[in-house]
Amino acid sequence: LLAPALPLAITPVAAYEKKIPCDADGNNELTKEELVNAILPYMLDESSYTLDDVGDAAWVYAYWSGKPKTIVDQADRTVTIYRPVERVVCLFPSVMRIIVHLGAVDKIVGVSERTHNYGENMVAVRAYPELEELPCAGNYNDPNLETLVTLKPDVIFMYGGVSDVADATQEKVGIPVVCLNPSPTGGEFSAPGGPFETWRLAGIVLGEKERAEELISYCKEEIEKVSGITSEIPESEKPTVYFCHAHRASDITRAVTSYDPLDIAGGINVAAEIRPDSGSVVVDISKEQIIKWNPDIILIHSFSKEPKLSIEKVLSDPTLQTVSAVKNKHIYYTKGWYIGWDPATGLTECFYMAKLFHPTIFKDLDVEEEGNEILKRFYGADGLYTWILERGNYYTWD
């Protein structure tokens, strides 16, 4: 997979050494004496160490107790980092979003091909247009090794499901590769491997642990605003919901079997009963199955003004005329995920769906205002949810 990307003569990038800077005896444990003996000669212009060496050594001593930082990433790989992380490459959009959430956008020096090709549809790029102008370093399953060597990042962030490619990349370029997987099961906040765990892991790598915990606390508080109400609604009063994944297919027979915002918002996901053991959240079904479920509401995954599957097409489908959602015209678009899940926009959907499912209970909720506040907390820019609304056909309230 990696062979075509770079000539066989490639050697690991020389700028990254697997040792702590200024560690005189090379035992990967920087002592106070070693640090002092590096700083003083540097100040007297009598040292071979650079300012970066001395500064990084001081950081490692202060924040890592003078030892390398070893973590287990979300592909169950053990990775060791020897210097503070100031330069990173993100080889998948969902991974890039996590880094932006943590306030480390200035550390990103390279992005994925998907960010270059589809950035105009991404909230992160809307907030930080400069991301689209950064060098393209390939994709998580086909990285451009030559570009990675040229960019000299301290860490390469890769998608969590490709441990073999991550190992091969790290061996080829000599740069630590950390796999992140913000939502391995599709739209779950606190599940193992979900965004809470991802923020914490990336926060450790980037030195942004406090920011990670702040985001987790904020996310829990926002979820509680909705779940604190919907958890009190009797199951018999919750609408049954069919969530159709219509990103690549123009048919209604792609069921989303798990999506946290739907559950938090007080809906009952009719497809939850067929979730496969493999963990996949999208399953092919038949129209007969939809008729059998007879959902009260149908959600269509969409992120543009011209969705592949339109509400009108579903309403006019002669096969579905007995379905409650079709008869009552309770069919709506919702954003879902786009080239990986964004827990920030997923959080906004908890409020959007809550008002769709329970309009009387949430009649005073201003979904647009709440959405803009949430996305500003994660991305630092105003009006991002309004931008999403303008780009799609999502339901709005007067």
C-alpha cells in the first residue's frame, strides 16, 4: 500500500530523534543537572545545543518529569513521543476536527486529501479557511510519505482503524503516528473509543489536557439540558424514528442503527434491533422492513441543498404510503456525519431532534441560537450553525 508513495531509498526524517534533547547520558531520563548543564553553556554561546533543544528539554523536564511520553492510541498501538508537539499532520477530517476542538489549529502543518477536496462543506474549514491551503499529505490509508518527511511534523495523526498503515508509515518516516477514532460506532459520545476518550488522548499528546476536560464537561452539560427532560418522557410517548443514511445512495433502504443524538433527543430508533455484531451502524434493509416498523418520523441524512434522497421522493413513493411518517409528512433532513463524525455538530443535533420529536415540550428552545453557541465553543467562530442551516434544507422554526 505504501510502496508506490515514495522511492525505496527513503530514510527516516532526520529532524525527529528518538531521544530526549539535552539528555547527556542517553538514558531517556533528563535530570535537573543535565538540564542546567545544557542551559548555561547555551546562554554563554558555548553549546552545540540549539534554542529548540534547550526549550524542548525544559518543557519535557517540567511537564513530563524528564521522561518520554508513552501513550496507547485508539488503534491499541503504543507510541512514544520525545519532544513537545508543535507541528502535526492530520490525515483524516474527523481527526483534524479533534485537533481544532482542542485549540491547536496553529499546530496543523498538513492535512488530508479529503480536506482539500471537500473542505468547503466542513465546519472546521469554514472557521479556519487556512486549513484548506495547507499542504496535502495524502489520506490515512494512502499517506504521501515524501510530503510527510518534508513537513517534519512532531506527530502524524491518523484514523484509528488502520493500525497496519500507521505502523508502516511510522517505520518509513521515523515520525510518531497516533491513531484517533472519535466515533468507531457512529455518533456515540461516551462509549469506549468515542470523542471523550479521543479528546483526552489528543489532549495528552498536544499538552491540552485542561482543554480536553473542559470540552467533555461542556458536552455533558449540554447533553443533560436535553436528556434531563427526555429521560422523563414515557417510552409510549416517544416517537419511533427511522434514520436513513442517504449520503451515497438515492434510496431509502440504508438504515442507521445507532446514533446518540437521536436517543438523547427522546426518539426510539427502530433500526436499533438489527444492529450487527460487527459494529457497523449502516445496514441495508428492504422497504418492507420500513413498512413493518411503521415509524412516526423519518430522518434523511443530508448536508446540501441538493440531497441524493429528497423528502419529495419519499412522500411520492407508492410503496410507502401506509407508513405513518409518510402519511403525516413527518420527514426531515438532518446533518448526521460527513467524512467522519463531528461530535460538535452531533451535539447541535441533540437540540434539533429534540424539538422535531417533542415540539410542545421544547417550544421555547431556539435551536439556531443554541447551535451557534455550541459550535463557537468548539470552533471559536460565530454563526457556524446558521451557515449549516443555509447550506442545507433542515427544518427551521419561526
